[in-house]
Amino acid sequence: MAVVRDLKEKLATDSSFTLPDGSVLPINAELTKCSEALFNPSLIGKSCQGIHQLVSKSLDSVNPEIRKDMYSNLVVSGGSCFLPGLADRLKQTLAAPSSATVNISTNTSKHAAFYGGSILCCLSSFETSWIRKDEFEEIGSAILEKKRLF
């Protein structure tokens, strides 16, 4: 698992990666192909919207009075933010209103998802969304729909 983590971290800057056994893994077009699937999921056999469409759809559902502010304060985090040019590509493909200035920053902290999750779990209003182990074992993945998480 440490090798995968190191690989994800180094891909943002390196064009090759040295494996623990000393062999060198060149990284070329594969990097762009991976990120392209985020924008065009049909490349990997998925029939869903791309990341740019999902972000636009989410922002369109926000109160129009604050929508412009939302477009100017987008943050991309997680492993995908290490992909070179991801923020620029997202900015170019977003269907933002002409009056909105799109500003996207990437959070390259390895622990950002953990920090966000730990803060979210501490909120008393989030307790109704928790899924206990016994609930999941009793109902299975249908618990997500029951609690309206998906």
C-alpha cells in the first residue's frame, strides 16, 4: 500500500517511478488517459456524467444569490488533485455563468479527506447520517438509500 501512496504523490511531478525492486515504471500518456475518464466516463464503460457536469449541476442547485461566490471558491481534493492540469481542465470545461469568475484550488494534503471527515462526524446534525456496523450487517448497502445518502 505504501508503494501505491508514493506513486500517487510522485506522479504529480515525475514522469517515471522507481519500484521497490529497482525497476523503473515510465509514466506517459497513461496519466492523461486516467484523468480523461473523469471528464468522459464512457471511456471506461460508465454511463454517468463527467466531473465537470456534476460540479455544474451541483452549483446550479445552489441559491442563485450565492452561486457566483461558489464558482469562485471551488476546491478539488483527494488523489485526483495530484493529476497535472486537472484544475485547469475543470475550469475550462465548467458550464459557469458568464458573470461568474471560476477559481479552482487543489488541496494536495494527504490527510485532507480525513480532516474533513473527522470534522463532519463531530457535528451533531450529522449523527442521523451515521451508519452503524449492526445496521449495515442487517440491511447491507441498501442502508445508503434508506438513509438517503445516495
